[in-house]
Amino acid sequence: MDSNGSTESTIGDITGAEMKDGFAISGETAQNQRDKAGEAVTEWLREGGFIE
């Protein structure tokens, strides 16, 4: 098991999966700045290769 003990490393160790960077957005942005939140989600999906 990875010595840093993070959730990501633990899941990766158990499953043998490659863990990618996650996505986080503040609740205030998600609730009150929906256009900005949508742009951030779209960019993250593009960077991850999920969409073009």
C-alpha cells in the first residue's frame, strides 16, 4: 500500500487502477455562478479526455 495513506492511493492500491486528478468546485460557485461552474466542469472533462 502507498505510504501516504490518502484515499486515492488506497483505492489505487486495492483496485490496481490509475487514479486521475479529481474535480472540486465550491458550493457558492456551483449554486450562484452556474455558468462559471459549467465552464469549469467542461474544461476538466476536456483535460481528462472524456470529451473533445
